[in-house]
Amino acid sequence: MRTDFLERMGLNQRSLAGRVAVVTGAGRGIGHELARALAWLGAKVAIAEIDSETGAATEQLIRSEGGEALFVQTDVAGERSVTHLKERVEVAYGEVDILVNNALVTAFGSILELPLAAWDRTTRVNLRGAVIGVKTFLPGMLKRREGTVAMVTSAEGMGYAAPYFASKTALRSLAFSLAAELGEDSGVSVFIFAPGMVDTPGLRESLSEMPRRM
């Protein structure tokens, strides 16, 4: 992991000391690197990942780099699963200060071709999962009048991956709505993080599928 850009921003390995962060979908790709970056900055990071292999590997890597990390197998679209996540994190680290809604799934095919089940699954994880995360962790932030919620979004629509782009655009709108409801005096900040084209396992899977579709 490159840390020079963090240092150029005036950040260091104590910048988030004492903070507790939850990153959903942190088993690989952007979520994986966000978890590593937050840990490098001193935060105790909970890896909310449905895949046990990648989630455990991320935890092990962060610990090997000197950071604090806890993997909790989580289905972000399930209320009970996210409640379990909250309970595990609070026992291990205390209340959550930072929530990064990053978990995602996608489906490839034309709008007419894709079954409704594919739309439902994508929306369930990408959008419903973020709503559950906010409803679970935001109350504690508001009570303490301090916290951060970040939504990892994407671009506008693109052919043959409509469920993904539609749900990510909705996530951007959700962030604006949340910020408007919280106002400036809540102590909670809402960020939209749109990293653009990043070389991740997910992107490579997309690039193997999209040209054939197009």
C-alpha cells in the first residue's frame, strides 16, 4: 500500500487513533484498500465481508502491517447480520465512528434480458445494505454528536450493467438526502466517494464480460 499521498495530505499513523471504522465489502478491491488505509491512519477497522476467505485474509494482512482489524462475516442486506456486526465490533473496539458503505454486487446483461431476481439482488446489497448500515450505526454517532458516513459510488449508467449503475446512482442520492436531514449541527459528516476506474478484481471481471456484451 502506498502511503505517500496520505502523508502529503498531512496525515500520519495517529490521525485516526482511537477511532473505530466499519468498511463493508472490505475483502477485496477498493474496500480492501480502504480498510488498509484506515488502519494505517490508526483506526481500529471492522471488515464487514460476506466472503470468509477474503475477509479473513484482509484482517490478517492489516494485522501483519501493524494495524488493528476484526473480520466479521456479514450479509449487509440482512438486518440481523448487521446487528450482529455491531455487537461484535462494540465488544471488541467500542462504538463505531466511521461507516464506509462499499459492499456491492453487479449483474451483466441487457435491461430486457436480466431477470428481476438480478435487479433485486443488486439493489438489496448495494442500496438496501447501505440503508441498513446507516440505520444501525448512525444513532450512536448522533448521540455522541460525532461521526462519518461515506458512500462509495460510481458513474451514471452504462450499457449492460444497469442494475449496478442504477443502484450506485441511488446511493449517491441517498447520501445527499442523509446530509440534508442531518444538517450542519449534527456533528456527523456525510461523504460521497467516487473513485472512478480502479484496477480491482471486480473491474477485471467486468472487462472480461462487457466487451462481449457490447
